Amino acid sequence: MKTRGLLLLAVPVLWVAALGSAAGAIWCKHRSREMFVELESLNARRDNLEIEWGQLQLEQSAWSTHAFVERVASTKLRMATPPPKDIEIISP
């Protein structure tokens, strides 16, 4: 009789444990899929930011060329190169 009572208690406990284990496995699978989707979106965002960074570096290098600076100085700032006779070289 004692083993029958133990068996009647063990079967529902094992059933609940198996059900809980299955629910935990399903939740873990769902969570891993969510995290994978998030990782892929972050990778796509990183790739887009790297492209933008490269474009900004190209733009910066274009803005700092000697010809561009000279053209802006002459057109927008109305600056001109002084004649050679007006240039003085100062040494320390």
C-alpha cells in the first residue's frame, strides 16, 4: 500500500515537472529567436553607421583640400594672396 501511495504522488509530480520543463524549453527557444532578431537589427544599424562614417570621412577630406579652402577664402571671405613684395618672412 505504501508504494501505491508513493506512486500516486510521484506520477503527478513528474507530470508537472515534465510540463514545466517543456514550457521552459519553449520560452527559451522564443527568447533566443527574439534576441537573434535584435542582434540582426543591431548589425544592420552598425553597418549603416559604418557607411555613414565613411561618407563623413570622405566629405571631411574634400572640405580640407587646399583648392577648396583657397576657393572659399577668395569667394566668400574676399581674401586674396598678397603680392610677393608685401610678404615678410619672420624667423625666431
